[in-house]
Amino acid sequence: MNLRTLTVLVVLLLVALFAALNWSLITAPAEINLVVTRISAPVGLILLAVIAFLSVLYFVFLAMIETSALLEVRRYAREVEQARKLADKAEASRFAELKKFLEVELGGLKSGQEGLREHVSNAVEEARGALSLEHDTLKSQHGELGQRIDGKAEMLKSELLGRLQRMEETLSADIERAGNTLSSYIGEVEDRLVGRIEEADNNDAI
């Protein structure tokens, strides 16, 4: 659990504690303007439900993004492993072909004249040089392929983490705004209740 998730949980616990301590005020009905009509409902309870919905949505999105990131990393790891196996197979196949070529050349030269020995030696040296060059080329290509795949995996991981961070920041800001709105509505409800109590006291006094 990272620091952002822990912070969100702490904020939710504080909101729950505040709601428990002021439950009677939160569940007190008030007149709500819905543009086309007016209804009487507990505003505090509605705001608590909105905060709970946003919190659940936040954790669902967080779990989806983390799962997607893990699946992408595993997929790229499998692709890297397959690419390495293909490179190893290609390298082994080329070694085998070169070995067969050398065996054929050596067999043909052994049955020839004595004057061809120098030519055989040169051919063997050229084949060895080509084998070494091919081996170096395969190693270089294998390294470049691994670096490209690793770089792509790192870039995707960084992009996913950046998206996750931005989403966490957006949801945290939404929750904070909802909390501020809840506090303002609760203050307004308290002011209305105090005003009505004072009005009732004044009427009783008259």
C-alpha cells in the first residue's frame, strides 16, 4: 500500500468519524433544489454517499490500472524470453551450417592434390573469420533487441505509473472538494437549525 492510498484511507476514516459524531445533523432533512423541483432529503447523507461512491470508484480504477500494468510487464517479459530463444536458435543453426560447410570443404580438399593444402588452409581461416564475425553480429543484434525491448517495457511502465499518479491526484482532489462541500453544507444546516431554534424560542417568549 503506497502513501497516496494510505492518505485516502485516513481521510475516509476521518470523514466516517465526523459522520458518526454528527449523525443526527447529517440525517436531518433539508429542502434541496433540483432545478426542476424541490425535495426534502438529508443533504449530509447524500454527500456521504457521493464520497463513498467516489472512493469505491477510485479503488476500482487503481486496481484495474495496477492489474493492467502487471499484465503488460509479464507480456513483455514473455516476448523478451521468446526473442532470446529465437536468437539462440538462429545462432545455433548458423553454427551448424558453418560446421557442415567446413566439413564438406575439408573432405573435398583432402581428396585433392597436395598443392591445394594452402588453399584449404586459407578457406578454413576465412571460414573461422566469418564464423567469428557472424557470432559477434548475432551477439550485437541480440543485445540491441534486448535493450529495445527493455527500453520499451520501461517506457510503458513509466507511462502507466504516470497515468496512475495523475488519476490518483485527480481522485484525491475530487474527494477533497467533496469533503469541503460537505463541510459547507453541514455548516449551513447547523446555521438553519440554530436559526429555527432561536425563532422558536422567540415565539415561545412572546
